[in-house]
Amino acid sequence: MRSRAGTAAIVLVGVLLTTGCTSMPPPVDPSPSAGPTGPTDPWGQLAARVATAQDKRYVARYTLTTRGRPVRTVTVTVAADGSWLVTVPGGALGGTADVAVADTPAGLYQCALGTTPGIAPGCVRVADPTGTLPAKNDPRVQYLFTSWLPILTDRDQAIAVNNATLKGAAGQCFSVEPNSAALTPPVDAGIYCYDADGTLTAAALALGTLTLTGAPAPAPPAITLPAPVVAGAPLPTTSPSPTTPASAGTQ
């Protein structure tokens, strides 16, 4: 006597022969297909992280270590509307004056923070929005978070990018070197480190080494200038000569 299972098998074979099916469906490969992979060359990897950085809005703090000077804390604010503010303790007058650089819809400002005797707080408008500071008034730290970002994603720029390491830095690090074709270097040479989410975690440049001190905080809707707008000239980065008075916000 046939079992029920045997009878069912015979019926199934008969149905297949009747309908003209001569083969079973091909087996399905259970292994998942390989997904898209990211760039494998150093510049491509750096560009992918910097492209994410360009869209970030945040408040972050970094230690700035420069040989022969006390460790300072740089605060970076990139607001929701795209305006930004970077405070640089000791960024002017040979390290004796604290300044900030701010870019707003009204213009680019250098602000004396009023922490140096004889220097009143005040923000001097130096250029139109997205402009640049004169070299003699420029602490340069702000470029790491602003105008250098699109350069680091542009393959037509005269720079070379390679993998690198930086002691104590989180994320992935890259060495960036302007090449001989760059009459004016588009960025400062050094090591740039980014997390996968586009956060700059560290950078080692001629101006010093920056290291992120904690998780970035949410960004404000817009930046607020840290001092009133005043007439005058921005502070120089170097110490003034004994016969040259300080300019911005002087009392």
C-alpha cells in the first residue's frame, strides 16, 4: 500500500508532465549581492568625508597647541543659515589679543574680544560675505571649517593627498600637500583627520595642532557677533611696533 506522501509525489509528477514542465525552477542564491563600495583612493576617501562636512551645522571646540605658546581653545560655530564664527584666543598682536572671525549676510568681520588691556571689544567689517581677511590680519584657523572644504573635494586642485597618521587623533587621517604646480597653495600643508560623519577631529598644520575636545553641539539658527560693530582697522596677527598703536576698538 502506498503512503499518502508517495501518492502525492506521483500526482505532482503527473501534473508536471501534463503541463509540459520538464524542469524545476532554478535555485535561488541565498547569498546577498554585494552593495556599492566607497572610494578606495585617499583623495576619494577624504573628499567623501569633506563633502559631508560641508553640510554640517554645529558648535565645536578644539584645543590649539602651538610650539612655545599656551594651549588655547578654539570655538567653531557653523549656524543653520550658513553663517559662521570662529573664536581664536591669542589670534592677534603676537598672541596677546583674542579675536574672532565671523561671516554673516552683512559681511566678513574680525572682532577684538576685549580681553587685552587697551583693546576695546569691537567687530570691524573687512570684506563682503565670503570674502577674505588681509594676510596681516588673518589667523587662518577658520579656513579649516570654511573655504578649504570645497578645495579638498576638487580633483582639479594642485594638491596631493595620501593616507597618514596623527597620534591621538580619531577618525581617518590624510596628508595634504600642495604640489609644484600651485603658485599659491590652495590650502595649508598638513594632516587632516575626519570622522565618517564629516566632523574634523584633528589637524596638524604650521599654525598648530587642533584636536576636537568633545562631541559637537547643535547649531544656533544664526551667529551673533561677539562685540558691537565699530569703525577702524582689524588687528594684526603680529605684535605692533612700539610706535604703532593697536587699531581695532582701541580706547
